[in-house]
Amino acid sequence: MPTRRYLLFWTILGVLFAPAPALVPVAWTAPKYNVLHAFTGGKDGGGLFGPLLLDASDDLYGTTIAGGPKGKGGTVFELTPRRNGTWTQKALHNFCSQPGCEDGGGPTGGVIFDSGGNLYGSTTGGGGSYTDGTVFEMKPRSAGWKFAVIHRFGRNDKANGPFGGVVMDGSGNLYGIGGCAFELSPQVGGKWKEQILHCFPAFNGDGYGILERPILDATGNLYGTTQHGGGSKNCDGGCGTVFELSPTSGGKWKEHILHRFGSSGDGAFPGVGALVLDSAGNVYGTTQIGGPAGYGTVFKLARTANGGWEETILHSFADDSNGGYVAAGVVFDPRGNLYGTTGGGGDPNCGCGVVYELSPASDGKWTYKLLHTFIGSDGAGPGANLIRDDKGNLYGTTVTGGSGGSGVAFELTP
């Protein structure tokens, strides 16, 4: 069932838990950290690779890659706050609960809403006689959620094995990336039509090895990253790229490589965390390793006067008490601060990762602030972008750790 991208990510996570050297962090008042639910890997599921989703009632939604009430293929779950401050967890769908795993299995991305409150997501495997993943829709009903597969990927489908979930444009079209970038368009009668937008051939200067879903700008362009490729000799198979896909006449799409990683002091392997855009159209993201300190970066790509893109390293991780091995992207607050996580570093006895903040200074530099250090019992190895509510609270997930050993959903109030 798992794709090679899925196995690659587990390989990366195996590195994340190497012990880090013990350094003393700067003393300051810690934010409030709260585990909303510790997953056991049983009926509640386990292994949270995707981000959370917040609705208007402050309920949270997410996915697990394994477990569930009836099957072992993972779940779509909901977390609901109680008045006493605790949260209840409910599995809305359990994958591989149908004969032959017709519904898919192993969702590694999060879920999204459309304007009608329906949920959409993807799986990396399953799909019945089609074995390489699905895209699904869930509609709320008074008696529960109605689940439907809207696309199944076969081995000959070039976009098979979508890792990071999907995004939706204003017309209701869905976009995601497996082996290739794809679009799913709703058709009359409830069917969906797939279009391949761009494939990423290896070793020709293009990128390959896509892990995270793309993002959309206001004019319908897609932005994303590749884990490898780009042509650099400094990484085996290339150090990765940042790309833009733009719609052209005739329904075709054109790729533009915004940045190829691998130069001196640059980062490498950006393919896990989702990118984010600021109001000026600048692109922000992370790399898992590389950079001046060697263990991952937060970077910015800004347009230049000649139409190109210039990279700036905002922060470089050293795999110490401030984190290392970045496995998720960043998110903005209204003041322009960035928040993110690392999958490694932090506690010297655990190396389970941290939550951090980067604040812009008047001189163009960014100030790093450690917000939380994971110690294992409260979660370990966060591997998805944080989300933020309108009160400033941050919500995220970890792949492993917690009292149940199979990851946690958490809240952090900076």
C-alpha cells in the first residue's frame, strides 16, 4: 500500500529522533501547551502526518494513517471542545473498512472544506482494484458523514499516490500532487474529471519526489516543492526545487522553476512542508537539512526586478536545543510573525522537535524564539504545518509520541 514517497518520509523520520547535544535555551516565560488528544493507534487511530483543520464552531478535523474503530487503514477524525476544557475525539470515517479497501487507506495529508461544509482529502494507497490511492469527499448528514471516493488512482495513473492532500479553487476544482500534479473538475452527474497538469521527470533539471500539497495564489497559480531534483551535484539525486504552475491558453499548464536548492549555504530537501505566500506574493518555506548551520532552514523567495526570484535564509537550524531536521512549513500571524515546528532537536534526551516563532526586525533580519520543546510524552516528531485561530492559538499534530505512543493533536497559546 505505501508509496515510495511514503516510505521515504518514514526514512526521514527515522533520522529525526537522533539525540541532540544538550544546550541551554534562553530563559523566558513558556507559552501554554495542551495535548487535546493522545492517539493510541487502536480505535482512535494513530500516526498524524497531516495538519489540522478548524471550523467555525472551533471543532478540529484531521487524519491518521493507521487504526480506527473497524479497520487498520487510518481515519478522518473530529475533535470537539467541551466546556470543562477537555476535548472529545470521534472517528468520522475508518479507511479499509470496506471489502477490498475500496475507500483507500493511509491518508498522510489533512482535509479541507468547501463552501458547503463538505470535507475533501486523499489517501496514498488503496482504492480496490485501483491500488495507488484515492481522493475522497465527505458530506455532513444528520446521521453522520456520507463518504464517497471521487477518484481512484491506478498504477498507470501518472498522479498516483498523492501524499499531501488536495486544495480547492473558487470554482470547486481540486488540485494535488502524486507522481504528477493533477486537477479534478466536478462534472454533471456528480462525476469528476482528472487532468494531468505537469509531471516531474528526474535528472533533467526539473524536480521530482513530491510530498506536500501545492498552494494557490489569487490568480490561480499553483506553488509547490519537490524533495529532489533540480540538477545540483551537492545532493544525491538533486537537492530539490520550488516551482510554480501557471494556467495557459487551451487548458494547459506551464511550469516555472523559482529556485533550485544546492548552492553553498543553501538548504536541501524542501518537499515535506506546505509553502505559504505573503500579501506581496513572496514565497516562504522550509528545507529539511542544509543551510549555514546544516540541519534545515526557513527561507523566503522574493521576486526581483528582472522577473527572477531571490532566496533569503531567514533562519538556519543547528540540531540543538532550538531544533533541527525541519519536517513542516510555516504559518503567518497578522503581525507578520512566522510559526513552525522541527521534527528533531530540542530536548537532548529525546530529540523530539520543537515549536518556534520567527519575528521580522527593522533591519531585515528575523528573531528566533523557542515556544515549546517536545519530550516524547507530550508528542514527538511534528511533521505538518501548524494552523492558527483568530485568538492567536496554534494547533498542530505529531507523528508519534504522547501517552498513547501514536501521536497527538495539540494546542499552543504563545
